[in-house]
Amino acid sequence: MIKLDPSFMGKVIKPGRYTGNELNIVRKDPATTLASFALAFPDVYDVGMSNLGLKILYHILNQMSDVAAERVYAPWVDMELVMRQEGIPLYTLENMRPLAEFDVVGFTLQYELSYTNILNMLDLADIPLLASQRSAQHSLVIAGGPCAFNAEPLADFVDFFVLGDGEETIKDVAHAVIEWKRSGKAGGKAEILARVAAIEGVYVPAFYDPIYHADGRMAAVTANHPAAKTPVNKRIVRDLDGAEYPNKPVVPYLDVIHDRVMLELFRGCTRGCRFCQAGVIYRPVRERQPQTLLKLAQELVDNTGYDEISLTSLSSADYSCLNNLVESLIERFKNQGVSVSLPSLRVDSFSIKLAQEVQKVRKSGLTFAPEAGTQRLRDVINKGVTEKNLEEAVGAAFQAGWSTVKLYFMIGLPTETDDDVRGIADIAYKVLDLYKTIKGRRGAKVTVSVSSFVPKPHTAFQWYAQNDMVEIERKQQLLRSLLRDRNISFNWHDVKVSFLEGVFARGDRRLGKVLLSAWQQGAKFDGWSEHFRFDVWQEAFRQSGIDPAFYALRDREHNEVLPWDHLSSGVDKEFLLQEYRAALAGGLTVDCRRGMCGDCGVCSGLGVEVIDWGEGRNDKVTTGDY
Amino acid sequence: MTKLRLEITKGEEIRYISHLDYARTMERALRRSKMPVAYSEGFNPHMKMSFASALSVGVTSEAEYMEVELSKPVSAEKVFAALAHQLPPTIAIKRVKEVVGKQKALMAMVNLAVYKIVMPWHGDQMEYVAKDAVSRFNRTETVLYVKENPKGNREIDIKKYIAEAVEVVVGPKGAELSMVVWITPQGSVKPSEVLKVLVEDFAFPGSFEAALIKRSGLYVQIDHERLSPMEM
Ligand code: SF4
């Protein structure tokens, strides 16, 4: 057990990040369990504590009597310095146990720019970085989460990846590890890898060999082991309503982000925005029943004492029974000082009515995401929002007393012209004018937040060449010159960060050496502007002889083998291509949740169904008696 | 409206949480206890609770006080039982009493804090050097210290806040200091600040960062009578 000396805890900011002892932690005696998991988030505690996926895995693993799961986060740079000086290895918060003592160290991959932190954490834990350097005596390093759908840039470092919903997979993995340990780890590491490779949703990169063309493009990824599946399908929870949910999550002392009850209404979103990866990899939509959610909300409030329930899902306003649910929650909890909040609003007046009912958003402004500045471009990305929708929504918000509006857009989308970019500014001014028309005076504040589009694997835009940094900067400049009203504030993203994100999002296994080299030269916390060092990355690319533009800035052939083709979300590549073509033609695709099935391949391919408890649905999908 | 006063201890394991974190922790524990806590009116209702004196980060305490208002009368015993079950393992509740009659706010009431500080053992010379440092400190009339603050530094005379001579005994673990400090409407001095001065200006042995500081009492001193808020 690691002991922290007060003399060095005084040297770090927020020492509470490293001391654990929070409410509801599960602390098991390592001697009484057969398998141990360290669940790792590759960023600081205050960011990582809010991750729902890890809360779910923590809950499920600790429900198993012979398994222990503990938590670990990336120490901030000040604590890292102390740990390196004092020789303290990276440890978990429950038992202050060194990571290297765990059977499994599992990382969640939420963001490409956290990859160097994974390397740094392994290094701080004294665990060899390369999978090939780790034997049966070392921890197994595994990873899951959205970025696992293109696992390749991390393939050198991770023993196996878990694709899709983790609820069931993690139990299978735990059982496999227990059996392997019972056998005295017979067959060594090769044996455990072969065992897990047979589990649905598990990808063991060492069992596959990438082959490249002379020009650098991928020729094929071939299996080299009998247990290797091609492709590896994601795992999916068919009955989300019946799935286990963390009803007694750890409650931090520190003020962390999203520090509230998180109630997951449903998983998946089939609105079909063509830039959105989550909309593909979490398909299809599966809702929980309102009664289940009310029961969970009660347990969560009772077990945590939080004063806010956040309805979290990809697009919470789409929940079929939202009105009833919100009313019931408000009614039930109002005497306990517990409010309800919605993290995202749809661009329509229905959402405004709802926002009026829930209190928490009152004091802050409202956020809408039209994503693109013109109708033409919104059609390209299949964002089903019209100018009229936006006008109605914002108008309703102003009438209801709001005066601050935040608008989210992207630049660098396929087919984008300068007119589309100017359209963003037009919308901002229209919103200001709308306020004046409604209220008879000026006084609205509009924040225009513009991110740079990064094409992601498993989306319709996975073939598209990302705009280069010069082009994005030019468009940012154009917007800056147009948004010169003091009632409009304009935020944009660092082009270098988006470029690097784009390289790793669609990268292949060869990027492993770049990652290693950048980390060796000090790259870490790349997602934090104060730590991001582009020069280090440029040097790492140069030393590795790899051109980052090859990954991010190249239009890929439609028949090209993509580095993630052997990892399947269940959505057919052909469907994505069809969507890409529809995008270029400006054609719309309807949401299959209540509209027609677009035949993306998930439901038939993985034997699942859309589950939505609302009325008036397409009768192809079973309702009610599921 | 029932008002209750609570006496609470804050343990070793959570000494690194701030006062705000602690306040939030208590608020959540009260909510879990399902006691009928009163809320303020308005869009963002707040639980009606207040604290005596904020504890600095890194300090443990045997004497934290807070008050909470209830919307329905519930006995102190019942609240004690309900809340005791809901506290994280590192926070304990010692006593609960009902506040009767009109009383000053806790924060305005307490004016004296007692701290116990353990400085880890620091070699054979410790006893002599420690006692000498403390006695010189006690004899010095004015001890200036610059309080650092992001909004600008401020020089204070520490001795104005020292209510009694600092005491030191040296045992097997190290030196144990006792400090009695005034809390005034114009401010106070932190035990860590006194310690820092003792080490840096009076050659007290050891590194002040390694010290374990505990608040052992928080009082209302009127003339020569020293009462705990639970006795008011
Ligand atoms: S298969 Fe059809 S219903 Fe299922 S997610 Fe795809 S488009 Fe929707």
C-alpha cells in the first residue's frame, strides 16, 4: 500500500485528487478476490470522475464477489513530478495499490489526444509500454470506449480492445482471467489472449498483421491466429432496460465536472448526422422504460445526495416519454431540493418548453447546435434543422425570458464554401435581430462556438480529406472579420490540435512509433492547451519518417482498405458510402427511430432492434412487448 | 422553524478537501439522511445551513460546527441517528443540539481556535532547539508575516492573534505544539502560517510541510469563560 507523506502533498494543487476515500467506494481485500481490474481514465481526476462508462464497469465488476475493480486517473504534472522524485508508482484510489499488481489495467479511450497520457501512466506504473514486452507476469493492458473503433494507433501498447457496450464483455473477460489464473496461467500470455479473442467484441491486435502497398496505403489486414475473427463485431446490450446500472456511484469530494446524478435514458442515436461517430457506433437506439428510470433516479438520489439529475443520452430530447419523465422527476424530488437538467437541447420550441420546466438551465444561457451556416450544408450533413426551426426555438427562448444563446457550428465540412462560413455569421446576427423584434430593444448575447471538423472512422465522411490548417485558419479569420459585434463572442479551436486529432482518428498501426517518440520527448496532456506542444509532435513525425498529412489530408479512395475495416460497428461500409454519396448530392436520410429503417446493417447483422416506447412508430419495429 | 447545531470531526483521510468541498459533502449527507431540511426560496433553492469557521486544506479537526434549519421539528437524537449513517467514513458526528432562543450566527459567535501540531522527529537536538525557538517566539512582541494572496499581499502581526503562549512538548514522535488563536472579524492567522514563521524566523527544527495539524477546539471566549458552541 502506497503511503502519501503530507510533506509532498503540500506541494501539489488539489491534493484531494490523489487521496480517495470518497463515499460509496468499493474497497475489497485483494486476498479475497481472484481477479483485479484497475479502471484507468487517461486524464485528471476532475475530468475522469464523470465518465459514465467507467462507473458502469466499476459497478458491474465489483458486483462480482471474486473480482475487485479500483480507479486510477492521470496525475497532474505537479503530482507526477512528486511521484517521480519520491519513487511512488502509480496507484489506485481504493486500496492505494500499485497498478502493476493488478491483473488487468483497463483504459477508456474518449479522445485521441489522451493517448500520450496512457503511455505516461503505464510508465509511472512501471509497466512496460509495449504489449510485446509484457509477459504473463505483467498486467494485461486493455482499452475500450469510442476510440477503440479505430484501435490501430494504440495496437503496439494494448493487449486487447473491447468494442461496443462493455456491460457483458467485461464479465466474460473477468471470467477468462480467473480461469487462466486458476490454471496457473498455463500457456502464458498467448493462452489468455487466445481465450479473450473468442469473446464477442474483443479485438486482440497481435493476432492480425497489416499489409501495406508500396505507396503507404493499406493493402489488407490478415489474421495470423485461429482465434482471430474477421471482422471483430462490437458487443451490444440488447435489453438496456434490464442491464445493470450503477445506482451507487462514487461521490467525489472535489468539485469535478458533471458532478451530479447521471441518468442514461437510452443508448444510441439514429438522427443520422453524417459527421457523427457516436451516431454510428452506438446504434441502434435502445431506450429504458420510464418506470425503470424513475426507480434508478430514486436510488441514485438516495445513495448520493446529489441535488441535480442530469438526463444524459446522445440526444436526450428524443426520449419517447420525456415529458412524463421530466414531470414525474420534478414532482418527486422538488421537496428534496433536487432539480432536473438536460445537457443538450434540440433546436425546436418543444425543447424550450421543456427547458422552462427544468430549473437548472434558467440561470445560464441556452445552447443550440445548428452545426452549419446554410440550409444547403445542413442538408449535406443531414442535420435536420431548418432556419425556421432555429428561429422558432430561439424566439421561444427569448419570449420565455432568456437572453443568452450559445450556438455551435463546425467549419471544414465537405462541400463547404465561403458562403457557408458567412452563413454562420448571418445566423448570429439574425438571432440578435430576433431579440430586438421580440423584445423591442437590444440586449441579447450570442456566443458563436466554432470547432473544426475532424473526419472520424465509421462515419459517412471517413473518406474525406480534412481541411488543412491554413484553410481552417483562413475560415476562422473570415468569421472573425464578420463577427465584430460586441454582443457576439466568438470561440474557435486551435487548428494544430484538430489536425493531430484527425491524424490519430484515422491513423494506422505505424503511428505507434510516433506516439512513443512524442511521449519520450515530453508530450502529455495534449488536450490541454497549456501542455500541447506541436513542435514535439512535428519532431516525432519527422524522426519516425511519417507524413501526418497522409492520414488527415488525403481523400481516400472508396475502395481503399481502411485501417479500421476489420473492426465493425455493425453498420455496413456500403451504407456509409451511400450516405457519403447522398451527402454530396444534398439528399436527406430519415431517423429510423420512428421513421423508416435505412437498412444500415446493425439490426439484422447483430440481431438487435430499435427499442423506443413512444407512440406512432413504424410497425417494422416491435414495440411494447419487448 | 427548528434549528440544529452539530458538532463534527473531520478525519485524517480527507484533510486535503477544501471548506467548499466539505460543505457540499455535508449538504449531500443531509439530503441522504432524508431529514426535512429547509430550503431558501427562488429558482436555485439552497439548503439552509451555515458553518462556524472554515478549516484550511490539510488540517484535521475534532471541532467543526454547523447549523441547519429544518422545515418540520425533528428531535436532535433523530437527526443524529439519521445523519450518522450517511456520513462518509472520514467524517463523524459527535453531538447535535437544538438551538433555542435567538443566538448570533455561528460564524460571529466563535472567536478562538485551539490547534495541536505534530512535527515529525528531527534528530537529537530537537528538544532543546524546539523549546528555545518557541520561547523566543513567545517573548517577541511583534512578529510580522506577509500573507500571500492573489489579490495582493498583506502584512500582519501574528502576535495580535496569538491568545496564549505557544506550548511545546517533545515526545517519541516529534514535537507537539499547542496554539491558541483568536478569530476576529478582521481576520485571523492560520496555524500553518505560525508554524512557517517558527521554522523560518525562529529556527524551529523540521520542515513545516511535514507537520500534521489538527484543530482540537473552537470556542466562544467571553472574558475568562471558554465555552464550546454546544454549550451556548
Ligand atoms: S438497421 Fe435500420 S432500424 Fe436498425 S439502426 Fe440501422 S437503419 Fe435503424
